[in-house]
Amino acid sequence: MFVIKTECKKAISGYKDSVVTNEGDKVWVVKEPEGWVEATSRSLTFCLEPPQDCKTFATYEAAEKFIKRWKGHPWYSVPNGNYEIIEVEQKYKQVVDGFQKK
């Protein structure tokens, strides 16, 4: 399974022309929770390891094909062409799931 980390171009917000991302800012390509765009991003400033909601790809080639055509999230992350495709595996953690009698 593969995920993508990419660099951004400078992106300007449509609201008061504020800078949303700067040239070289790095982001993870993640799933958009409501599904209204193909993918969105999450800044590495807040998440150094691949987050749980990374958009995953079965092969390196599928990830590369995606990142070469993905235009980013229009108003706050626009890829600048530099990216890294990283092979990952799922990480599990043990959680309490109710109780049982002793």
C-alpha cells in the first residue's frame, strides 16, 4: 500500500487574498471526508507520520499516475510537481472494547 507526500505552490485564498500555503509547504494527500472532491491534503506541520485518513494506492504506479494528474485542493494546496510516494502498512492499536465478567 502506498501514500503520497507532496510539496505545494503558493496558494492565495479567495478571501482577502491571504496566503494559505507557501511555496515548498509539504502535505499528505488524504481522503476528503465528505467525498465532494477526489482528495484533499493535510499539512506536515500538524502530522509528520502518514495520518489515518491518507488516500492509499495499491501500487506505486497507481499513486504516481494519480499525483501526476491531481491538481490539489483548489484554494489551499496546489502541488508544485515535487512529491514522494511512500510504501506503508496498516498500524493497529489495542483498545478497550467493553467488559467481561471475571
